[in-house]
Amino acid sequence: MFGDLMGMMGKLKETQQKIEETKKRLDSVLIDEQSNDGLLKVTLTANRTVKSIEIEDSLLEDKEQLEDYLVLVMNKAIQKATAVNEAELGAVAKDGMPNIPGMDMFK
């Protein structure tokens, strides 16, 4: 039983390291999103950090439209980034979880 526990702890530590490595890698995975007309573009990492926002000059004349665009496009980009993030981290966590009875919430 004790040896089993040590093995599980080692496996968890290994999984934590893999999760950290995956998080680092997700910093270099870029998600691009834009408004339907292409006037506003945003780029996020898969860790949901904003890397760039490009705004066409014509949008600068209409504050309300620009604000609406920012909200819509940012939310779409965040949803995409979150999906990539959860899929990547979920795969690592599921792969690394030892088979502990009652701990199958990661499956």
C-alpha cells in the first residue's frame, strides 16, 4: 500500500510538471479572431493573454460600434482560447491521473 502511494505521488508530480510544460507551450499557441467585416482583429494566446488588437481607422469614428466590436470579438477569441486550453490541459491531466477509486472526475 505504501509503495503504491509513493508511486502515485510520483505520478502526480510528473503530471504537474507536464501541466506546467503544457501551460508554457500554450503561451505560444495563438488564437486569431476578427469581426465579420474584418475591421477589428484580436490575437490571444491559448492561455487567454491578449497579444494584439488591430482596429481599422473607420471604427475610431464610432465609439459605440468599436466598443460593441471589442466585446464581441474578445468574447469569441476567449471562448476559442478556453476550448484549446481545456482540451490540452484536460488531455495531460487525464493521461497522468493514477487510477484512484472515486477520483474519476477527470475522465
